[in-house]
Amino acid sequence: MNRVELEEITKRFHLNIINLCSSLPKTIAGYEIGRQLIRSGGSVGANYRASKRAKSSADFIHKIQIVTEESDESHYWLTIIRDAQLLDLPLVNELIQEAHELTAIFSATDKTAKQNIQK
């Protein structure tokens, strides 16, 4: 998977989260979880995009670490939606899986970037 494809995947992830959140119940919990999820899901794509403009290897690693944290946070909020039974949609489980995969991808990217610095 190249950078352009990954950028598109992270953008689609955010758009799917926005669509999912519009289906959340109109309750305090629904609003708050939706806000948190939209922020973390959007941060995945935005910070990945920003990593392309990193000023140094250390800056790149820092941005990728943020992406990893935000994808993991998105995973958390999605599991809360599922476990609290706020939504019973197949999209919830699909996004949980995608958040898990994105976290793994960016964790591996972080590890590789750190190894490349040591060389």
C-alpha cells in the first residue's frame, strides 16, 4: 500500500465515522462519544497527511505516533458504541476492525522509521 492509497483510506475512515456518528442516539452520551470519535477519527487522516510535510525524521516519527494514538483512540470509542449498544450496525464492527488495522499499520511505520534512524 502506498502513501496515496493510505491517505485515501484514512480519509474514507473519517467520512465513515462521520456517517456513523450521525446515527448515534440524540442523548448526552451519543453526542459526547460522537464528538470524541469524530475528533480522533479525523485526526488520523489529518496527521497522516501532515506526516508528508515532516521537517525531519524525528518530526515524521512524532506525527506517526500521533496517528497511531488517534487510531487507537478511535478503536476505543467504537468499542464503547458497540459495548454500550448505542448502535447495532455492521458498520460499527467494520470500523472497529479498520481502526485496529490502522493502528497496526502506523505502529509498524513508527517502528520502521525508528530503525531507519538508527542505521
